[in-house]
Amino acid sequence: MIINHPLLGPRDSAEFVNLGAAELMNRPDPETATPEDWHDYAYLRDNPAGAHRELWFHEGGDRSILIVTRDTTTHEITAVELARNRGQRHDPGK
Amino acid sequence: MHDLKPITALGGTTPRVDTVGETTLAEVPDLALASVAARAGREQACAKHLKALIGAQAPSPGKTWQTDHYSAVWMGPDQWMISADFATHEDIAATLKSQLEGIASVTEQTDAWACFDLSGPRVFAVLELLYNINLLQFKTGDATRTSIHHLGCFVICMKPDHMVRILGPRASAGSLHHAITTAMTSAL
């Protein structure tokens, strides 16, 4: 599988580590979150057959974390963006 | 009184040189390194300081700027590896830290990396066996961080197909050296 890195171009997926669903970026607000919110954040994930937004860490490369939209049934990648850009805007996206 | 003597990344008292055919892999022990990461919101100030330091725009993604004085390699967004001659710039991290106070985070990297120069004809034939980067588009001034032998390394193109500089983790210098010399033997 080839991931088209927004800054460095096509890279082999062997250079990356999968960090799971991109929902990890939607951390509840510690000031207002209930225990149920934390439970959902820590443990509950969808398991879609189809498009899935997930985080890939470029460990063997520039160490950036990417948000990759991948079809879990075909491995087709339809979108790649830097998680950092969304993090700086405080907009994890959907 | 301790009687300590300096050793190279591979443990020798002199830099190791391996030659296969006309291609040479030489250990480079005299490199001082420091990483510079711009603080959030100070990216432009950091880029301006680096421009004054290296005499050119701080390298963009996948690029390097090599000079006889200070050189820079792009490491990641708003982050660069700065290098200079060890004999004259052993204190590179302290120097940069004082210049970039409040603008960037500077960390000493000199003893974290092992450096090898691979030179001679058909260097790219060796690299083809080592990693997955598109060598047809790997030109002078390009530098990339990639995995060689499962080790995160920087590869700097000095002259296409004739000279590259490889920086790898110093603690795994022996493994990296083994991988490169094995590839040299296979490819050349």
C-alpha cells in the first residue's frame, strides 16, 4: 500500500505505523467531560466496512501524523492530510 | 585520572572505510549536529534566523542546504537538523540555543547519529536495495528521512548516482554499516 504524503509524495506504508481511528483527535474537554464521555473516547470505535478515517504515524520518515481516509474493504485511499494542520485549527474533522 | 580516548560510531580509533569495486563507504566522525524545532507561533522568526545562519532560505520539505559552514536538512514541519564541522563547532547546540532563545527548541544531536558517505559510480544501484525512495527524482539538494534496514535514516543527495551522505542512529551504527556493505556487495 502506498500513502501519498502531503509533503513528501508517495511513500511505502511500511514506513508508517497505524494509530487507529482519527476519532482519537476528538478528546473530550477535561473541564466538562463525564466518565461516560471518557469511556466512549477511550474504548468505543466504529468498525466500518468502507471509508474509514484513521491516523498513520510516519515513524520511518518525517515523524508527522497523517489523517488517511482508507476504504477498509479495498485499501483504496481517497484523502490524506496532516493531522497537525487540523490540530492547530482545533478542528479534528469528521 | 581516567585515560579516555575517542572512538568512532563503529568503535574504531580511526574512521572505517570499506570499498567494493570503485565504490566507497566511509565513516564520517567529524560532524556536529543539533536539531532546531520552531516554537508554535514563532515559525517565521525561526525561519528568519536560520536564513541568516545558513545564508539561504531554510530548506523546504525533502530538501537540504549544504555549505562548508552551517548546513541544514529538513526533518519535519518547522524542524531542521543543523550540522557543522565538529572541530570548530563542537558547541553547536549551545550556540544555536543562545541565538534562538524563545523562538525554537534546540537539542544536541551530535552523539545520536552515525554518518556515512557513500561515493563512487553507481551509488544508486546500492540505494535501490536499501530503501523505497524514487531515485530517478533524487537530485543534488534533496534529502529525505526514510527507513533503511528498519532504521530511521536521513539520506542526503550530494551528487546523483555518485555521492550520498547517510545519517543513521548511532546506537545501531553496526547494523546500518552491515546493511549498506551487504547491499554494496550485492549490487556492485
